[in-house]
Amino acid sequence: MSALVTNKLVKRFGGVLATDHVSLTVEPGELHAIIGPNGAGKSTLIGQLAGEIASDEGRIELFGADVTHVRTHLRAQMGLARTYQVTQLAKEFTALDNVLLAVNARAKHNFRFWGNAHDDVTSMQKATTALATVGMSAMHNATVGTLAHGEQRQLEIAMALATEPKLLLLDEPLAGMSQGESGAIVALLKSLKGRYPMLLVEHDMEAVFALADRVSVLVYGRVIATDTPDRIRENREVRAAYLGDAA
């Protein structure tokens, strides 16, 4: 069973067709990347998959279940976790507290103050394990606003992992990073490959071709090709529409 299937997914904004009958799959353990120029519809597609943007046509299946009209928080409870192009963090809180927020939101717990969350052994174990997975064991008590941009990206991935996801949607995790920071995130995503199916939207072509099992190319809301990274590099339509001489 595929982790994610979209069938002819459509979103219109007035006369603009933001996603044009998009059909794709993410298989168990696969890292599937989506690339495309600015305005191609990538962010709209991620929003549709997460349930933040209602689709006008088509179908979305998560592990065989039709979630086309399922609300965002229910998709999250089904195991869908996402990161954002712009980090969504509580910057006045510590790294650990941010991850605890994610853990308790996933578990549908309501806690009144941080002391309660810190005393919950299960929540703490999940949070500390997630931070260790992304290499942030020494930063539990660091205030998020003091962290470097790359560290904040790592933290957002830790928050996603702490929810015990079945599928990760990663929306430009390398955006705004230095070369060194990008290398750290690429290494992290490589370490996660095979453990989680992942749909990666990313502009960094070097990272995409290093990470992806398959790549879908989105142009003007339409998937013009889906193939292995090597074949995408060689695809004439892709080169003409997007990769150009850099391919």
C-alpha cells in the first residue's frame, strides 16, 4: 500500500489553476522530491496534502484512506507531519518545550503549565529521543530565538519526528541556509531515509539529486515528469522547462 496517493488533484484561485490534475505517489520508505520553478504550485500542493488548502477536484489517500476532505488535525492524528518553508516555532520557549508542544498536540493532551509536561515521563522520552535523532541533545534548554537558522530547521524536524509520524512532508527545509547548514540537514534526511516515507519540496538541486529516490517536476501546476534523479537530469522537457544548463 502506498503511503500517499493523489489522483488528479486540482486547486483554482480565480482563473489561476494552481495545481492542475496532479497525480503522484509516495511509497513506503521512499523519499519523493518535488521540484519546479517559483509559481509552479509546490506550496499549494503541500497545503492541499496537509489539509490547509481545500482541493477543488481530485482525491488524496493516506495509507489507503480517503482524506480529501479530512481536516488538518485529523490528518496529523493519522500520522501526517509537516515542516514549513518558514519555521513555525515558539521562539521564546526552549528547544525541549517546543518539542513537548508537538508531542502533546499529537497525543491530544491539554496541559496547563510546563511543569506538568516535564513530569510526564512518556512525553519527555519522546521529546528527548527526537532531539537526539536530529543531533540536538545538548540544546534542550536553549531558547529557540538564540539558535542559528540551521538549528531551528533541525528543531522543526525534531518536532515532526516527536509526533511519531507515518509520513513526513518537508517544505523547503534548506531554505535560507549556508552551505554548512545545508550539509547538516542533508545528512539528517539521509539518516531518516527508509524509516519514514517523505515528500520533499526543495529548490536545492544538489540536495534533491543526492537524496531523492524519485523526483516529480511541477511546472504551472502540472506534473511534467516523474522519474529517478538520473533520468530527470536527462529529460529534455525538464531541462527546457526548469533545469536548463545547470542540469
